Amino acid sequence: MARATGSFESALEGVRRAAASTLSRMSSLPQRPDEITVEFGIQLDAEVGAVLARTGAQGHIQVQVTWRRKEDDGQGD
């Protein structure tokens, strides 16, 4: 069980780093988005015998970036 917990924590750390990197890169675009949505999916699996024999992780990332049109404020900028 300890190996499974370690694998889960390792997967979450990977998600945290990926989220931070994604948000940093999207926020630094020349025309910054109004909204950034990052979705992660993690699938953990384990083969169990007398002891936990193998753990693995699979995942995906989906990023949605939204820009909203600004209404003309009539100032002529």
C-alpha cells in the first residue's frame, strides 16, 4: 500500500508542476486570455499479489483558453 500511496503522490506532484507550467505559459501570451481552464485526468493501477508488485499512472491534460471581445467604450483608443 505504501508504494501505491507514493505513486499517487508522485502523480499529483506531476499534475501540480504541469498545471503551474501551463498557466504560466498561457498567461504570458502576448494577448493574455480572459480565462484559462486546465483539466487533468489521472488513472492509477496496481497489480497486487502477496505484496504490491507494480504500480503505474496514465493521464491526460486538456487546456481551454478563452478570449472575450471587448465592447467598444466609445473612447476611440
